[in-house]
Amino acid sequence: MRVLVKNGYLLDPGSEREGRFDLLIQDGVIAKAAPSLESEEADEVIDADGNWVMPGFIDLHVHFREPGYEYKETIATGAAAAAAGGYTTVCPMPNTNPVIDSAMMVEYLKLKAEKVSAVHVIPVGAVTKGQMGKELADIAEMAEAGALALSEDGKSVMDSGLYREGMKAAKQAGLTVLAHCEDRALAAGGVMNAGPAAERLGLPGISNATEDVIAVRDIMLAKETGVRLHLCHCSTRDSVTYVRLAKEAGLAVSGEVCPHHFAMCDEDITEDDGNFKMNPPLREREDMEALREGLRDGVMDVIATDHAPHGEAEKNQSMAKAPFGIVGLETAFSLGVTVLVKGGYLTPMQLVEKMSRNPGRILGIHAGCLAPGYPADLVIADPDREYVIDPADFYSKGKNTPFAGRKVSGKVLRTLVGGRTVYCAQE
């Protein structure tokens, strides 16, 4: 099967191609990229009509809730949401029930995804058994089964000695450690950023130190063990500084920023609404600006969503009672275009680099590029199409977003995985 994508504006950091290019796909792989290719070469022609053509986005950080919490999300509905957002590869976190902490659970997730997922699903294994922080999971066994990364996401491994041993095992197995940085004692029941907004709403706060203390610890342990460390959902100005210093020291450390952290700050929380509750929380304006600058200067490598769906009744209550987390797969690209590209922080090529090329590089997978020989995983999007975010339109089971009603630019039109269309926007 040969598919020709014509008349697109290619943005491909991996091949350093930007401009008008046609792409010929043969048997699910990029075969040719040239300024003009003849339609007669293909069985199917897709007219990109001048819109952006990009390597499919790769999300290092999603929660698909299956097994155990299928009422929130399933692998099938999460994958559908990913495809609608332009994502072709996603990494579900292991905090399911049961936890993804063994070869058997990694294989379960892979087999289920092969049956129901429209996109590539790469399992992330837990660092400790049951994510209880007491005993290491069988890391080598999970790596052999197909896990490419480890994470205790939703919490940190508070036993530094145990975590160091986990990092050593990850290093030996060739896995990346995806770190959730949170000192449990410092969090102390907080539900939003500590500051004037929390005081105004009468809600307990979470200080920046809650994240910063563990970020420094994890970097120090990565220095000692040599493991590749990726700091998830960085939210503070000092986290940006620590990642910068780690890179200057030559450490294999990277960092991600979520769209909610670069698009909002705690000043935007004007009422006690559970849809604004996420962990880490929306920080001060100065933190938000530091994250944007960190993305601009390349210190922060990745934009990831921390897609965290919940039931409607769970989130539609006070922040004191609602669970942490918001959905993000279907709004990340438009928020990136609106806030970062149109806001002057990133070029279009830099946005794609942080949503596709860099995540693929950190995972060590053959993806995130549209050069000949790479999988034909790509997304076509109109950067100028405006729309209003409406959770009712989401493919995800989760409708929990603080961006409902926000007008944005940048609409995903079509997503292809292995040259096959898995999402096409309705006109």
C-alpha cells in the first residue's frame, strides 16, 4: 500500500526539513520526501493543503487507568484521545490496579494495546512492588518484557537508598527513569499552590520546596548511578535551574513541562473548582514564566500531558475532596501553538521537537522523525484554525479540564500510524 501526502508544510526536526514537501509512504514506512512527488506513485493521496505535516507526537506521561479504573479511562478510549490529539506513541504510567510492576503486567498491557489501541503503547514499569516503596520490582524482567522506562508516578520513592538501587538496576537494564518529584511530608495534605490564591480560597497549599527537594535528590542519585533521568511535570522555577545545572555538569538529565503549567498559573483559579486540582499544582506567575523560558532556551526538553482522567462526579466538587489530575491529550497541541508559538516563545519547529523528536530520543525509539526509513507515524494540523475547547467533544472518558471554554488556535486534522489514518477531524 502506497500513500502520498501532498502539499504539506513539513516540520521535521529529525531530518532538519522545513518547508513544502511531499511524503511517499510505502508499507507503513516513509519511502521518499521531496518538494514534489507524482500522484501516480500512490494508491491513496492525502492533500495536506498547506497545513503542517509533523512526526506524530510522543507523550512520555499518560494515565490510561486500565486495569482497575476503567470507569475513568480504558486503553481504547485513551488511545482514541491520543490519536485525536496528534499522538502516535504514548507511555502509560504504572499506577493502575494491579500496578504494572512485573513482566506479566507489562505483557498484559502490550497485548491489550495490540488489540484495542489506535496508537503505539509503550508500558512504563513501577520502581517498587505495588508502588509501596518497600521492595524493588523485578526491573530486569520488566525490561525484557518490553518496558522502556520506570516510574513511581503519583508519588516518589521516599527511601533514597532503595531508589538508588532501583536506578542502578534501571541503568543496567537500559531503562530511563521518569521521576515524579514530591516530598510526601512537605506536601502535607495540600491541594493547590501555597500562596495568596490558596489563602483567598481557604485551601491548604503545596510549597515549591515539595518538588524542589526531591528534584535535587533525584539528580544527585542519577549522578551517582549514571542512569538516564527524566523529571516529569516540572512546575517550579528552581526545577528549571536544577535541570540546567545537571546538563551543564554533563549528566543524562532531561525535563518536561505540561501544557497546564505553561498556560496557567494559580492566579487563574478564581473559585474552588476540582477541575483546577492537579499535582504538581498550578504555580505562581513567575514559575509559569520560568517554564516558558526553559522551553525557549532548550533546558526543558519535552512537552508531556500527564493526561489524568477522572469521573465527572469525582472532579465536580471542592478541591479539598477532588482527586488530583486533568486530561490533556486533546488540548496539548493547540495550547502549545496558542501560548508558545503565537506567544513568541517557540518556533513551530521547536514545538514539534519538544512534542515528538525529543521524547523519542529520550526513550531511545526509532520514531519522532519523517526521514526515509522511519515509521509513517505523522500528524497533519492547521495552526491557524481557531476553536473553543469543549470537553463534550473529547474522545477521552475524562472531561476534567480547566480549559473548557478557552479559545485556542491549532487544530489536529488527521493522524496516521504506520501510514494508516487513525483519526480524521470532522468538518
